[in-house]
Amino acid sequence: MSFSRRDFVRTSFLGTLAAGAGLRAQGESASEYLVEHPAEVAQNDDAQSGSYKRPIIICAHNGFNYLDDAFAFLKSGGDTLDAALRVVQGPENDPNDTSVGLGGLPNEEGVVELDACCMHGPTRRAGSVGAVRNIKNVSLVSKAVFDHTGHVMLVGEGAERFAVAVGFPRENLLTDHSRKIWLLWKEYHSNSDWWGPGLADPHWQPPSDAPQPPEKAKPQSELWQERYRGLEEHAAALGIAPEDRADAIHKVLFPPTGTIHCSALNGKGEISGCTTTSGLAYKLPGRCGDSPIIGAGCYTDQDVGSAGATGSGEENIKIAGAHTIIENMRHGMSPHEAGMDALKRVGRIYSGDMNKLRFVDMTYYILRKDGAYAGVSLWEGYRAGHPHMIAVHDGAKRSEVTTPLFKGFSQDFPPEPKVPDEVRKEYLK
Ligand code: ASP
């Protein structure tokens, strides 16, 4: 990278100003939510480009438990992409992580479909797979695409057949746990279809939230309690263990998101990244999010750095988030500034309309090739007490809260009627 310190400061300042002004001008209310002075964090943003090199791995928080092994591998001379893949294979192999790989929540038809991509900085290669069924380690399959073919992206059945051809085992990715949550989701949404108990079932009752004559209308909190109890009964009937019911109900009412991105840099300044996910729970079959899109869910440029994303994939594709961040850094922004600019671009998709943006969320994981890094997100977290986090290992393993663009918490999508506070306290802790 060749830019002077003065260019660096001026470019970053103008870029940030222009982006911020755009958002404010288009949506007056948005400015109230902007964090004017984001905590300047221990995110090592001020490391000057090229001043030193060090091994470091950053990732989404569900990779935390796998960082020690990957960091030791990286320090002992292991390849940067192989190190990142070691991290993301952890959640891919974990049946209890319902957002990635084995045990991921399925699409609306009950089939797990996985997306992944990766980029190897030193050789400038990229691979990607989308909507893959029956293969657990799709991150490794995305690497196999560039190891074994002249292509960059394979999807669906073709990607699955390719994976089997190069030696990946076919396996059933739908765990009993995820299958039951999916069934509960089907039944919850079955007022207007044929899933769930029918009229002939002796216990059938009209749904409590069906339209009622005004004299029979019940207060919201009562309706919610009935709805929740109904879900509990369904969960019990499906054989979901009592201790798992609250979590299952939460995943039905508020379909979770989750993905893992990881970027790794070694002492020689080589850098790589990868992202893998089961995507949105209950998505339409064939839907690909941002995770397999090179330049959206992940982008690595050996000259600049590596970035990846978790969150609202549809929005991130529209702004080519990871690539935007890398280009921002190429033109002099720090990791933090580059990520904030990308988040403001997400805000501009909806012209700063907070009625829509509260249903959107994004977290970016950003690593510059000199070891400077940042974790930034659109909102503070999904709900109070659950902030967005980034996991880091550079000799010391730690979790850090990301810097949000907006104060407050994003809302789940599709929107559910507001849960009354007393119900949330009692049931949805
Ligand atoms: N970005 C992922 C997708 O859209 C989901 C997520 O990160 O939670 O598939």
C-alpha cells in the first residue's frame, strides 16, 4: 500500500464524514441512533500499516473454543487458510451449534443446506459452495474447489457430487434436536396449512390468535401466554426434553441467525479467510446468503487484509460488504473506519429508515495485513445482555464486544407481535 500518513487521515475523515452525512440527510431519525463517539477500543486499530507483522486469528465468537489449537498450528508454521479452516471446522462438526454444519437448522422443508467460501491470500485463490446438502465440512469443500478444479463456485447437487467425488462422506446433517425444532416451527405456523393437529384431533382447538369477535378479544399478554403454553405442549408432544423446550420455542418464535467467519495472519504477513454457515433457519430451499459469495461474506486481498461477515446476508450481498471493507482499507481507512463505512452503506439501502433497519443486523470481522483488527456491528446485539462479540488470538485468547453503529438491539425477522414485558420476563429469559 502506498499512501502517506496525511492522505490516510484525510481519506478516512472525508470517507466517514460523507458516509455519515448521507445517512443523516436521508433519515432524520437515524441520527438519533448513531453512536457519535464509539468507544475507541482495544481493537488495536492504530497499528500502522506495515510497521510490524505478527500471527493473529480473529473470528466470530462461536469459534472461541477452537482458537488455541489453530493458533498453535499457525505459530508452528501452518498455512493461514488451514489455520482458519481449523477454527471453523469446530462449529461445523459440533451438532449442538445450530447455525453451522452438522445440526444446523434446516430450510423450510426440513433439509439442512450449507454455504461456505474461502480465500487464500498468498496464492490469491478463491473457492465457494452454496446450498450444499449432506456434506458437513463445506468450508473444506470450498477449498477443494480451487484445489481440484478451475472453477470458483459450485452449488447444489453439483457441489454435493463434487464433494463426494473428492472424498467427503455423505451424512445426514439433520440432528434429532434440529428436526424437532423445525417440526415445532412448522406446527406453530400451521394455522393456515395442514401441519399440526387437524380438526379430527380430539384436542383440537381454534388457534388462540385467530380473529375473535370484539367481546371475546383478549389482552396481548394473555394471548402470548396461551401461544407460549401451546408451543410448550407441542414441544412436549414432539419429545423435546423439558430442559430444551425454552430454547426450542425461542428458535421458533425468533429464528436464529449464526455463521462463523475466521481470518488468519502469520508472521510472514500471509493472510487468508473463510466463512461457513447453515444460513437462515427455515429459509426457502436453494436460498444462498452472503456466506458463499466471495466479496460479501468473505474477502481476502494479500496486499491489504481479510474481512468477513455474519448477519443479514441479503443486505450484505447488496453492498458487497467484505470487498467494500478491503477496498476502504486499501484507500487508507483503518479497520474500524472501513467497517463503519460498510455499515453506513447498509443503512443507506433503506435510506436510514429505522423502522426497517431495526430488523437488519450485521457484524464485520476485519483484519489488516499488519495485524490491526476491528469488530463492528450495526446494532449492539440481538437483545440486552447478548452483545455482538469477536474472538481474537494473538498469543492471548480473548473475546471483545464489537463497536456498534447504532445504539440498541436489532429485532428478529420475520417480526413477531411485540412480546409483553411480563411474558418475556417469565418465559423468554
Ligand atoms: N449471513 C448468514 C446468511 O445470510 C446468516 C448469519 O450470519 O446469521 O446466511
